[in-house]
Amino acid sequence: MGSPLDFLLSELRERGAIPFDRFVYLSLYHPEFGYYTGKRLLNSPGEDFFTAPELSPLFGRVVASFIKRKIEELSLPPVIVEVGGGKGFLAKDLIEYLNPREYYFVERRKPPWWLGGKVKWLRGLEELPGSLEGVVVSNELFDAFPFKRILKMGGELYEVFVVEREGRLAEELRPFRGELPCEPEEGCEYPFFIGWEEFFRALAGKLRRGLFITFDYGGSCREVASKRSFRAYREGRLVDDYLDGVGETDLTADVDFTRLRGLLAGAGFEEVLYKPQSSFLLENGIERFASPAELPQVLTLLVDMGRRFKVLAGQVG
Ligand SMILES: C[S@@+](CC[C@H](N)C(=O)[O-])C[C@H]1O[C@@H](n2cnc3c(N)ncnc32)[C@H](O)[C@@H]1O
């Protein structure tokens, strides 16, 4: 295989243009050069970004204590499914504090070697056993699905496509006539994630009884649609030249929790929690788990990440 650019150009020559969600999918998940699935990311914390479990085991400890209480309250077996566990830091902390009977690690990329035989690696929810009882957890999963970019200009909606111009990738706007959960405001952009419906259908098909809990950045439909919430990061920095660094650039956008909550309810879950991550961490006693030396991480988790991130949880069965 040639370079990521060659691959994209050959697809563009065949198709003329590709919708932005296809560009995101290839950029993040192409088996050879995808940002997540290629060889770029090693498994050390904070390579290009710090997620909460990479920042500190405190996050995992608080999540574990919440899960432990829920397992007792609902008389669930100690079975954990983590979706999109990435470098495995949350898995490490949850396994340490919960000592689960099973830990299914549902990921597109291979789990780190040091998790050893403690996790069962599955590539998709469909590989889970049926009639499952337990807890399904994820951190920063939904922001990593492919998404369309729909923007509003002069009162009209447009969709971003990627095209070829003189041997380079470029963007082209085409009128958008589909349905949206939320319309962007004038001059703003709505990230329309693809694959969330299928995810919840698969989840509902597997989890007979249990809890689903997810953490991510984002807000209500209105909040997400009132800015340009699409972002591209390379080596930890926000970049604008995302068309030039395919495979080296993380593409992401804020999560529309109004839509996510609707999908969770539609999949038969009763919502038990939706709040800022900071409130969740405080209510579940983060200060009890932290040593004085961990105060800086507590502050980052509560103040910086805590306000931008939300937690959503639902019960089924
Ligand atoms: C932003 S990273 C978060 C990693 C980790 N949860 C953390 O907090 O450090 C998103 C991860 O989700 C994985 N992912 C995305 N879509 C997925 C899907 N449909 N099923 C399983 N994993 C997925 C990606 O491979 C990537 O490792």
C-alpha cells in the first residue's frame, strides 16, 4: 500500500467525492494508516492527548466504586464490558478495584500486552455472548465515531465533502437535504455522527439486564449546534490543516447528548444519570480516593474536564 494520501486520491478518483464521515472513518480506522488502528499510537499515556483514565487512576477508582454499588443494588454478576477502551488504563483500574469475573474489551485496536489474559478482546459488540447481564462502560467512545459535518450559511444547509484538487485533498460544500436531530445556527456546524443507532441496537440485542454508563465531552443538541464543534488534533495541538496529515490527525467533535439520550431510551434503557462529570466525581467521593499529591489531577478532572464532560447512564431489565 502507498501513502494514506495515495489511498484517498485513488478512492476519490473512483468516487469523485467522499462525504466527510467516510474521510473520518478512513483517517481514524483504516487498518494500515488509521489514527487509532494504524501503528502511530503506542500504548503510553498522554501521547497526543490525555483522557481521564490516562491522566489518573482516580477516575477509574471513582467509576469502580459507582459500578460496585450498582452491581450490589441490582444484584448483577461481576461482568464488565468496556467499549473503546483504547490504551487500557480504565480497564487496568476497574479490574484492580472490581476484580470482575469477566472483562470484555470491545475495541477496534488490539489491547495493550500488559493487560495480559485479564481481558477478552472482541472487535465489536456482536461478538459478545447473548443474554448478557452486567455493566457496559465507555469513556470518550461516541466522539470517536465517524461524523458528517453539516453547516448553515445564508440560511441554507450544506454538507462537507472531500474532493481532489490538483493532486491534493480539498473540501467542497454540497446542499444538504436530509433530516437532522438538530439544525446548526447560522455560521455554525452540526456534527452528525454515523453508527450510533447501530451501536444501541447491538447493545440492546446483547444486554438483557444491567447498566450502561458512558463519559464524553459535549452537551445538549442546541449547545452542540451553536458553534463549530469539529476539531482536529495533531501531536496534542489543535490544527487546521487536517486534510494534509491523514493518519496522524485525530478528528473529533462534541457529542450531542440530547440525541444520545434519545437513542438510549429508544433501546429500552431507563435513564438513571445525566450530569456533568465533575458532579458525578464529587458525588461519588473523589476526595476520599485522592492523596494530597494527587490534588492537581483532581483539579483537572473536576475543573477542566469536569465541566466539558458529561456522564450518561441507563438501566435495562
Ligand atoms: C478517544 S479514544 C478513547 C480511549 C479510552 N476509552 C480512553 O478514555 O483513554 C476512542 C477509542 O474508541 C475506539 N472505538 C471507536 N469506535 C469503536 C467501536 N464502534 N467499537 C469499539 N471501539 C471503538 C477507538 O479505536 C479508540 O481506541
